[in-house]
Amino acid sequence: MVQLITVVDHDPKWVLKFNDEKQKIDAILKSDCFAVYHIGSTSVENLSAKPIIDILAVVRDLSLVDAKKSAFEEIGYEYLGEFGIKGRRYLRKGGDERTHQIHIFKYDNLDEIIRHLAFRDYLRANKDICAEYAKLKKALAVKFPYDIDGYCEGKDSFVKEYEQKALACYDSSWDRLYFAAKNIQTRREVSPFITAGPVSSALMTADGNIYTGICIDMVCSLGMCAERNAISTMITNGENKISKILALSSDGSIIMACGSCREFLMQLSKDSPAIEVLTDYERKIAVPLGTLLPNWWGTDQFS
């Protein structure tokens, strides 16, 4: 049966439908899942769209996703493998009246991951382009009501043009740091006295290199925060100037560096007050380290 192409005004319920589905995906993929994003037109406020929730999931290991094929089928998805894009796992729900699509990529497939996030954020930030895109899609839905190829070809040049503009202004630093921190985040029982890994950190140096670290918790006070572990690795490799840093709790949420780590960071370089400390990954909000330690005692010591 040929699907009728329908483009409707933005529905605030779309974000709720995404959140419901995100919980199901998280429950199936568990620790293999790094992040689940709402992408596509339904993720952009005020943008008209086909009422299909597009979802992007980033994972550590695609073979573990394949092992969950039956679990996805139990909640209504067709599991279609790569479906034309190398390194992807594509799933869809709803049959001829499709309601959801999931695109799953391994965390190091940055080209595919970033292009989805960049285009989404560009439309969110540029209301005039968003309105132009909505107008185009509505016209194409009228022109090609039962021709999905014609509909997609009609908006292809628009998408490619603005996807390139989106990529040109999108900063993927926080995404790369987030994935790097998630990739090493595994709880490990080192000994009866030492547990490591439930908290992780990643930093980027002024030269663009990324270093990671995990927390090491001990029954005495000799443990190490994840941030200090990452900093130690950086120093071992001959660098001391950080541009960005983040830390993740065991559930993947952003946590703030403790007082000791903030002090350690400040003592690294005269440029340390400008280090960006991530406070909100979803909205890419960061604060300068200097605002977390105002009137720091050691400023005058740097020559």
C-alpha cells in the first residue's frame, strides 16, 4: 500500500512521543547506549513535518544492538539493518502509516551523527530558514501526495545546501568529548578496596587533543576524581592548557567538578580561567572556570 504523504503543523506532543520512545530504547540498549536524540523536522519547534518521530541513537557496539533485534520487534519495530547507509542500523514502526524511525550509529561514526545534529540545530536557530523549509515541504506534499521519491528529490537540494551551512557553523567538540567520556565509563571492581569507572571525564587541550579519565574510589582518602585522572594523562603527554572539560555521572548526566578539581585546573596555566566547563550537554551550555573560582588567590603568581 502506497503511503499518503501528509505534512502537518508542528505538534507539541511530538516531543512527548519522543521522550516515551527514548525510555524504551534506553531500557533495551542499556549500557551500550551513549545518547538518544530527537532529530528531524518533528524535533524543531514550529516546523511543519510529516508526523513521524525521527530518533538518533549513539552506541558503543553495533553487534550488541543486533543482539537486541527481537526486543525492538516486540515493541513494534521492523529491524532493517543498514538499509542503504553503511554503519547504520535502521528501524521503523507503524507499517504503511509510519510513526517512528530510529537511526543507530556507533559513537565514532561522527560524520553521520554530526550531520543530523547540525541540521537540527541550524533549523532551530534560524526561524526564517525553518519557515522556508516548511513552505517547501507543504508544497511538495501537495505535488507528490503518493510519491515519496518525488517528495524527497524535491527537497534534496534545499537539505544539502543548508546541511553544509549547518556543518560549517556547528561545533562538535562537546559531542566528541561526551562520546569519549561515555566510552570509558564502566564500573570496575579493582579490589576489595578500590572501585573505578562510574564517573568519567574528558577534556580537550588548546591543541585540540582529547584526554579521558575515570574516577578511582578507595576505602581511604587516596582516590582520584575522573577530572584529575584525565588531567594527569594530559600532563604525561606534555600538555597543560585545556580549552574544554566535562564530567559524567553513571547515568550519563553532566556533573560539576569538585572544589579540588577546580583548584587543580586553575593552577595549570594562566589561561585556565577561560576553560569552558560544560553544565548542560543537551543545550551545549558551558561556563568559564574563572566564574566558578572568582578572585582566585594565585592569579598574580603567573609571570
